[in-house]
Amino acid sequence: MSIITVADAKAHLNITTDADDALIAAKIEAAEAWIDRWLAEPMANMAEVPADLKEAILLLVGHLYENREASIVGLTAEEIPFGIWSIIDQHRAWSF
């Protein structure tokens, strides 16, 4: 079961049609799997997934939906401060 619903993601992306529902569902699955691998505890084991992790999932879903290729030509892009990494880092199990 997903942490984020397709309806949640569509609201975040400001999408009002159903045309991309299957694609958005796939992006949610990919984002949750990617973030889950970085966490100290899998989200499925959490009594309640913290709001900041839900926001990180939405940020990554938005990125994956808007940037469907490995590279973008003609644009300068910068990471958003306090973005996905800043959120995930608070929930990681650090080891060196």
C-alpha cells in the first residue's frame, strides 16, 4: 500500500484530469521505494509516516513526473534548499 495516493500527488502537481493516473501511480511507487532505501526504518514499519517524509515523497514524485528523461538540454537547474535530502537526512541511520 502506498503512503501517498494518486489523488494526493495530483493535488500536489495541480493535475485535474485522469489521463496520467497510471503514470503518477508508477512515479509514487518509484519515489517511495527510493526514499525507503535511505531510511533507518522502512515506512511500512512506521506507526505513522511523518508529514515531512510524505512531503519528500511528493517532491520526488513531482520531479520524476516533470523530468522523465535522464538529462535536460537548455536549462540550468539547481537543487531546492531544504529539499528531499534535507528531509530524508533527519530520518536516516548514519554509519561510518
